[in-house]
Amino acid sequence: MEKEEYVEQTVFYPKKETISVFKTNEEGYLVTPEELKCSTYRIEEVKAPEGFVRQGYESSLYEGEKVISPLEVTGKGSYKENPKEGIVITVSSDTAHQIDPDTGAVIVEVEQPNDEQVGSLTLTKTGEQPVEVKGDSLLAKAKRLAGKIKDAVTGEDTDTGVFHDFVYEESGVEGATFELYAKDTIYSPDGAKDEQGNPVIRYEKDDLVATLVTDSEGKAVVNNLPLGSYYMKETIAGDHFVLNPEQKEFTLTVEDDTQAVVYEGVAYKNERQKISISVEKKDAVTEEKLEGVIFGLYAKEDILSQQGEVLVEKDTLLEKKATDEKGQLTFDSDLYHGKYYVKEEVRKPGYLPNEEIWEIDASYTDQNLAEIKLTKEVENQPTESQFTKTDATTGEELEGVKLQIIDQDGNIVEEWISTKEPHVVYGLPEGTYTLHEELPPYAEGYVSAEDIEFEVKEDGSVTKVEMKDTYSKVEISKTDLTTGKELEGAKLQILNKDGEVLEEWVTDGKPHLVEKLPVGEELILREITAPEGYEIAEDVKFTLEDTMEVQKVEMKDARTPETPGVPQTGDDHWKQILLFALLGVSAAGLMATMLYKKRHKKADEAKKEE
């Protein structure tokens, strides 16, 4: 019988018609409305039930030569076309048959199985992975060249940049794990029902259907999925990658009954976990942030690719970078997971070398972490210089003195006003400096000290510098205007501009030394009492200069003017004459007194006679 020559039969219900296509009932049975004549027949399926493959279009899942059951959800095997031939039967008296008890009809029973239509899911997982390590980039090389030119001028090593850079390419990620869940309830397509008459459920909503693990190419497959809706989520990202939280959904549907397998693909791309290594540099004493300190980043071990190839050898210098104005740096290298170390390459002038090596374990651990941030706070011990300003006599600290530290180029690098405590300066670069007194305490009677040259060494030693202030010194002379001889017996005072007495003494015939008088301020030397025979001299105004030398001030006294016939004080030969004269005057006075008394007596007697 040719394919076109289909058997035609007449049916009377629900209406009379001739048919050549026969349908199974809800129980999956097909009974021809009329008896078949004895002959050979071929049963050809022209439309399969929903969810099943039409006969002749079947595919089977093979694992080698083994066929895997379509009801087994698995990641194994691959599909191959495996069409089934139509059923051929011969109806004759010898054909096994049954008798319908109701009609007495002869029934020849044949069975036509159908394969379920299934889905095959292919998961692809990709991400950036290192393929090689290159040398300096063009930009880095340009920066290094500029740095080398600067170094040649300054004599410093400021060469910075990325010297070895990781190169990444997107490829499959091995070892990523995904879970596949039923988005909705998935029923058996064969219409099977349980004991309660309910459809048989393959997967309840949110049931775990399968777990997929990607291979070396970043792929994973799951076969024999029942048609329906699903969702997938990542549970393990795979080494070096960040977990992708995205939930992806898909539905397995077919176009017609000739499609045995529905192929679905889901792609995931994961971000590579980044590594950030930062350093914060500060002064160990003042906590000041230090700019311009250069650190080097090295590989502590061989850095391997995913395939186990050596990308970077142990102790390779990857990058050098300097701290910014905030004392911070973050290396620019796009690092791969591994172990590294950081050390100080170039210190800031004025600080001791820091030999500490910071070992870094940047191994992959937490898949939920987008970036491994590793920060190290590094302290540098500065040079220490102590400065004291003292009284040269007592050794006590002097307050209020303005002091300066001047470098060899004449620049003022530090300036302060002294207190009762020594002044400490941290971080002076190695070199020779000058301690200069800019403003001594003139009002307190001190003069400027000489500059002190000192040296700072970056060897951890403490530089100690003491500057001593001495007093102003003035020698006051009280002399005879004529002879220039020192006079004794004069009472003198020194007064300030406010009239306060700063010093008072009586001359002893020698110059009088006065210390600690205000410098640069007009003072008054005043005579209170002159020596006998001398006039009080006029005030002498003077101002002491800023010098350690003894300064001199002289006040001259003139003699008291002579009275005619009166001997001058100080002439010895007149002393006797003066003595006799006084005696003569005394005798004359006595005689006059006596004469007066005598005459007065006579006058009294004359009055009585009258």
C-alpha cells in the first residue's frame, strides 16, 4: 500500500462522514469505526499528542552506545536523530486477536509509543582571565623617561610607573555552579493522573530541577528537561570572580510535534574580582601626612594563570608609586589573585629609612566581594632636633625669644618663640643649618646671641642645640669735669622711659658696672646728690646697643663756683687760714656781745637816775 493510499472509513457520529485520519480517545486508544479486511497495513502517525514527538521524528540521548531514558534529567550524553518506523500489521485469521464481548467484533491490538518532547539547556559562563604580563605601557614609559631626566638633575631616584602589567581576555570560567528551578508547576505531558485523579506533577513550583557546574570551557549542559518554565541562579562564581546575582528565566516550548528536542542557551558573564592595594604614609610623631614617599609593589611568589602557567616570577617589581599631598597612594596595577609585598623605595628627606616589608595575601576568598581592598598605614620616624634658649648665667630657659632655623640656601625652614620648654623640630632633612636669634628679649636686658651652626644626620641620633643669651653690660663713670678723676659720694640713679628706677648707688671712686639693662631703649642717668663741692650734673640720656661688649657711660660733675675771699673746698693751705679767721670772728663776736651788754647796762643805770 502506497503512502497516499490511506484507508477510508465511514463514521455516523456525531455526523456521517468519511475519514482517513483517526484519533485516539482521552485514554490513548484508537478503534477503527469499521472492520478491516484481511490485508497488510501500515499505521502512520500524522499528529502526535501535545508534548510528544510525531513518529518518524524522534531523537535519542546517547552516552556512547547507551541510550539514556528521556525521563532522566542529566548533564550527560548528546542527542542523535533516531526516527521510528511506522507500525506494519497483517490482519488474517492467524493474527492474534481478541473478541469484543459486546459486539463480537475481532480486535487486533497494536501499540504506538510516543517520545516526550524535551529540552536541552546549555549554560555558558565567561569572564576576564589573565593571558600574559607585558612590560611598561607607552604612558608609563613616558612618565619614567620624564622621571629619569628629573633624577639626573636632582640626583634623586623618583622613577615611578607600572613596569609589568597583567593582560586579560574574556574566556570560559571553570567551576561555576548554578541551580535550575521550576518557575511554575510542571505536569506530566502524558495526561497521567494520580490515585486522586489529579494530574501527575513532575516538579512543583520552585523545586530544584538540576545543578550545573561549568567545565574548563565555561560550559554546562542539562538534558531531558520537561517542557515548561524555569529560572536559574548562580551559587558559586568560580575562582577569581564575583557572584552574579542576576536570576535568568526561560521557557521550553516547541514549534510543532516534529521537534524532538528544544535547545535553549543561557549566558552568564561575571566580573573579575579586583584587587586594590593602598598605602597611607604619615609622620610617626606628628601624624602629618607625608607626600612624595615612593613605594614598590612586588610579587611575593610566582603568579600563575588559571592554566597553571607562570605569569610573573617571584620578586618581580610590578610598580612604583609616590604618595600624594594626603600621604596616600593606590597602586594602578590591575592585579591577579596571589601574594605580593610592598616596601619603601624612596623616603622623604628628614626621615629615617623604613625597612618594614608589608606582605599581602590577595588570594581569592569571598565571591560576594567585588574588590579586595588592602590598606596599610606606614609610619616614618622623623629626625629630631631639640633647641634650648637659656640664660648664660643661670641656665634657665628664656621665654619670648624669636628664633629661626636657616638652611644653607638662606631659607627660613622653622621659626618660633621660645618658651620654658625646649623647642623640638621634627623632620629636618640631613644637612647643615644655622640657629639665628631674630628677636632677643631686649626689654629684659639681654643682647643677641651669636648664630650657631649645627648639623642634622638621618641616622636616628637626636640633634641638640643650646643658644645662650648674655646680659647687656654698661660701666657708669662719675668724674670731675676738670680732672677726669672718678668721684666718690655721688648718689646716682638709672631710670627707664616710664621714670622707674632701675638702679641706684653711691659712687665709690670707681666705675660702677650695671648688668641687664633694657637694650635699644632710651635710659636716663640722674644724679640725686653731688659730692661735696660739686654741682649736681644734668641728666645723661643713653641707649644701650645690642652687643656683648661692655658699654661706657660717663657723667661729669663741675665744682661749685668760688665766692671772693672764701677759700675753695679742696685747698689745704687755706684750711689753717680759715681756722684762724673763724677764731677771730668768734672773738670779735664775743667782744661785740660783751660790748653790747656793757653799753646796755650803762643805759639802764642812766634811766634809773632820771
